[in-house]
Amino acid sequence: MTKVTMTVNGRSVSGEAEGRTLLSAFLRETLGLTGTHVGCDTSQCGACVVHVDGKSVKSCTMLAMDAEGASVTTIEGMANPDGSLGTLQQAFQDHHGLQCGFCTPGMVMSAAALLAVNPKPTEAEIRHHLEGNICRCTGYHNIVRAVLAASGQDVSALAAE
């Protein structure tokens, strides 16, 4: 076991991890941050996306040890300081960008990464950016609407489905 220290959602945290412990397991099992979902363990679905030093990472593909000293943001870190939903989270709720909710944390984290580099993406850019995230319920249309709304753009051009 090795001690791993990182900043998660603005807080310095430490925990013990085996060399083979994935970041997703460390976040969920050691730190109790269960918002990061694990859907496939093969880097296919995107449910486990977190930000490591500002970049989107599928946490099922990164060892916890490799995040030593890093700044990690999980879905829990996307909320407002008072605990209410952040802008992007609220947009997902307002525009029905979720159904079962399993993919939602990864979708929100991927969308946040897109908006950080492209504050006003087009529908096509959003769809392209979210290609690494699988949703089996929504058909993606309302997820795109939610991202457009969170970016302050008019969603009326996209017909509701």
C-alpha cells in the first residue's frame, strides 16, 4: 500500500492505495465520492469522467498513484458552494438531459470540459465532444439542449423530442 495525496474538489485528501488501484476506485471506495460511476471498466462508456489538472480523464484508465499531487474535480465538485446544483447540472435537470442518471456524472464532466475551452459550442461540436460518453436512455438530444442552455445559447432552434 502506498499513501496517495491529491486535491479533490478543492480539499487536500490522502488515502492508502495498492499500485493497481484505479482512480475511479480510489475516489469511490477510499474517499466515498460515489458520484463518479463505473460502467464498463474498459474506457468505453465515459461514466467515470473526472477532471485531473483541468483535463477530462476516464478515471477507470488512470491509476490513483498517477494522480499523486494532482487537482481532481469530480461531479460532487460541480455543485455551487452552498450545495445547490451548478449551472451545468441545473441545465441537465431543466432540459431533461438525464433519465436513469447513470451516465449523467460523466456527461456533465465532459460537457464542462468542453465549455471550459469553447464557451459557445455548436450542436455539432457538442455531439462530437460527447462521442466518448454512452447514454442508453436519452438519445442525446436533451443532453445537447442542456449543454447549449448552460452555455447561454438559445435552445429553441432544437425541437424538443
